[in-house]
Amino acid sequence: MCGIIGYLGYREAYPILISGLKKLEYRGYDSSGIAVFFENGYNLYKTKGRVHELEQKISSYRIKIKGTMGIGHTRWATHGIPDNINAHPHVSNSNELIMIHNGIIENYYAIKIILLKNGFTFKSKTDTEVLVNLIEYIKEENKLSLKEAVRISLNEIVGAYSIAIVEKSHPETIVIAKLGSPLSLGINEKEFFVSSDPISFIDYTKNVLYLKDGEMAILKKGKELDLRKIIDNHRLNPIIKQLKINLKEIEKGKYKYFMLKEIYEQPKTILDTLRGRLLIPEKIICINGIESNKNIFINAKCITIVACGTSWHASLIGEYLLEELARVRVEVEYASEFRYRNPIVGEKDIVIVISQSGETADTLAALKLAKKKGAFVFGICNVVGSSIARNVDAGAYTHAGPEISVASTKAFTAQITVLILLALIIGRYKSTINENRYKFLCEELGSIPEKVDYVLKTDDIIKKISQIYHNVNNFLYLGRGINFPVALEGALKLKEISYLHAEGYPAAEMKHGPIALVDETMPVFVIATKKGYYNKIIGNIQEIKARKGKIIAIVNEGDIQVNMLADHVIKIPNISEIFSPLITVIPLQLFAYQIAYIRGKNVDQPRNLAKSVTVE
Ligand code: F6R
């Protein structure tokens, strides 16, 4: 994780670095630092804490940081606790090389031992300080230029990195390199912007180069970009793309937190995901990446879906959808498990990878493994041009727009929407859905944004329920069938932003263990929609009531039975069970938000987490 940034040009670097780092804080925010260069020297400041704390610290020194080149970092700790010393930038022993890094150097310890034997000393516990000193060692031993020393050192590295490094005596040059962690370069006529995410330089340029794995670039003031392969120094032709981001999408507007804004955006984002793909009057659904690989989808005997976290929950929903509508066997795997097994995936198989960021290290590694095994890999990603999006055989973007809050909400419903479209398309190809049902479902799908809008109006009821339970420490979330993954997602949302314990469970499994936890202090969310398993769910509610648990039920409009049993009800519109996760998850997202808000947590940037998990 971590966010890195750099600037080289004619403007003052400091404000560009600070504002860019603030936009990268979703990648990590436990410490931050900058170095701004002038002739033969630099100002370096770093601190434990967020970028605004760094800014405050610098302004308390009452100095003006001047210079038109600089680098900066916002950290998510891997090696060494978050503190002033482990914060980046890191400086080599001679004080000559200054570096920032995102990723993990796996063989750092072996390298550190060699460097220690050669007289190097270390202030921090980081792998980054080892790498910057390795570069120095190789540079000095072999009398190399910085560029060549970086290249040779990186060929010795096992792990993942995106780095930017500067030599104190040559403050007109930045060397950057990438393997595994994202790195983009913004380019204007007389300036370069380096960043983990182009979102941080969009105010200045829309010309972007996404470095590929194994590439490095030498940025020199007033000179053309020099792009090289790390392995053999081969010169490459840069391919510059145009960024398409609407600035409004990355502002909070009237909302206190991005999470709330993103929850409220869902009627629009679901519509955006459907736009141009679902033609309601004609009852046509089309996604190009599926259409052009029609036979692969028709003939697949098994589809494996691989993802992490919330995207993994969407994958579980995908399993129900594809099995129900397309009658194809589906396996869902955690990417981190899939990549280290020897999964049975072969040439006729489809592997679907799902990722909001498109940068999750485990998902990317799983993708590469699936491709190596000959599978056809289909991606469902939100971030356009992300590493996963660039590496799949075909795919569909979710079009949810930038998701800034660490807790994923609108990306989740957009992923489910793509999975619904996918299941309906394959079902139609294979005639596993009859024509009448298909037409009905197309029609109903079109009505979902409106229904989500309706559920958002339950926020006042949810606020009241949150007031009652915000001091409770344990929550249970129950669902059955396609709403079981929604229960998992509701529990995850609460855990990650409120730091409360919550567990999601298939409702009937509860009596095989978790029911022992239920007493009069335990609130239990139950997704009790009318279709599907209604009578069974009523039985489960009775079991909880018999143990004095408190029931917060999500029910359909017009419900009578659960209404009578539950302590609180949240009413949602009627919808086919297979589409219901798009509706039932909304109150759970709102509840998690309200509890975190009442408890005074930083909703958008919960402790220990980062938006893009680019380390395994
Ligand atoms: C939870 C959350 C995470 C992500 C997970 C995968 O709210 O956001 O669990 O879902 O880290 O991230 P992506 O989808 O970017 O691969």
C-alpha cells in the first residue's frame, strides 16, 4: 500500500506534493513525509500521522520550503511501526540518495546482512532503507550513474515496488521504477508528476503514462522522458493516454464523509453500470467483452471467481446468480488462498477476477497464475486502466466512479450489477432462462435504481436504531441463500469502520455454534425478505427471540409475521430474490456508517486499513 508522489518542473513543488499526498491518503495514512530539493541540498520533513499533521509540523517551523523538485510519501506500515523514523523518505548512509517506496522487498533481510557486513548502518526498521542503501552500495562500488545503480539493484530484488529516488548532488533528475505496485506519470511540456494514482495530479495534467511492471524512467528537467526496461536497459516508446476523471467525483460535496456520499450515489452508480448495456424496451443486454467471447462462456464447465474482501462477498453473490440463471458450476476463492494452492484450472475454464481498485496484490497474482494455467481470465474492475484491468483477457468496468472511502459501498453494488448482467447474458445464450422470465428480469433490473433510492429514505429509522445500539460491542448478521453474503458484508462494514465485533452467518448455521453468544444484549440483524426462505427465517428469528436476542429485521413492504416478532424493522421494496442483495445491503451500509459516526470514528480512513491493498 502507501502512496508515493513526485514533482519535477517549474512550479513550487511543496504545495503540489502536499495536495497530492492528501489525495493518496486512501492508500495509507499512518505517517507521511516530503523532501524538496534545491541546489546541492534538500529539506526533508516526516512525521507519524496524517498529511495535515505533516503540514502543521512544517508550518510550525515557520520556514518557507522552496524548490521545484520534490518527492513525498504517505505510509501504511509493513516493516516497522508507524513513527517519525520509519516514515519515508529514507536517506542513504552518505546522505546522498533520498528515496520513497510503495511495496515490499521480500529479500530485504538477506540484503541488510550483507550491507551491515560492509559497514552500513540503519536507523529505521524498513525494507526501504535497505533498498536505498543497496543502491548506494552498488553505485559506489562500481562507480555507476544513479540510473544504472538503480537498475542493477532492482534486478537483485524479490518483491514488489514502485519507487522514486533522487541524488542530492543532481536535483534535476528523478529515477522511478515499478514492479507490482502501481505507478503513473503525468506529463506536461516542462514538467513531470509521479504518483501511485493519477488522481493526485489531475488538476495539472491529463496526459498520463502508466508504467508497466519491470519498467523504469529517468525524468530530467527540460528533457524528454527516458523509459527503459529494468532487466536489460532496453529503451521503450512511452505510450501516453488521456485521463478521464470528473473532478466533482472526487469531492465530498454536501456530505461529511465520502462513505455517506458513496452510499447515496448508488441509485446513480447502478444506473451507470447498466447504461448502454441494458436496453429495457428491446430487452437486450450486451457487454462487449462477453459478446466477443461468447463461445468461451457457453462452453465453460466451471467458472472460478477470485477476489478479496468486499469484492469476495460480491463474488459469492455471483455464484448464486450464475448457478441460478446460467446453470454453470461456480467456485469462489479468496485470491490469497488461490494463488498459493495448485488450483485445478485449465484451458477450457473461465476465471473471473473482481476488484474495485484493480491493484489488489493477491488478486493480481491470482490473475497471473490463472493465465499461466491457460484459463480465460475475465475482469470486473472499477478503476479504469488499473493493473488488473490491463492484464485480463477481457472484462467489464463497473463504472461506479472513484470510490474514495476505504469501506467499499458503491463498488460492491456495481460489481453485483455486472454479475447480474453476466448471468443473464450467459443464461440467454444457453437458454437456461425461459424467455418470459428473462424479459421480466430485464424490466425489473431497470427499476432497481429507483428502489435503492427508496431504501435510502430509511436513513432516519436507521439513525434511531443506531442510537439504541451504538454502545453494544457484538453484533450478529444473518441471511440465507443469496442474502448470506450480504450478511457477511454487513458485518464487515461494521467491523472495519466502528471497530466493533460483528459476525455474518448463514441463518440456519447459527444453531451450530454462534447461538451460544445470543443473550439479551446481542443485536441480531436478520435479512428476512419475503421470497426465498421466509418461513425458515421466521424459525431462525424465533430461536433468537427464545434466547432474548434483539432482532433488527430487514423485511419487504407489507410484511406481517416478522414485523410482529422483530424489535425493529427496516422496510424495503419488493424485488425478485436474485436481485435483492442490491437492496438489502443498503440499510446495512447506512447502519455501519451511523454507528461509526456516533462513536466519533474517522469513517473514511479507519485505523490499520488502506483502500488499495498492494501488498500481499
Ligand atoms: C472493505 C473493502 C476491502 C476490499 C478489498 C479488495 O470495505 O473495501 O475489503 O474490498 O481490499 O479490494 P479490491 O476490490 O480493490 O480488490
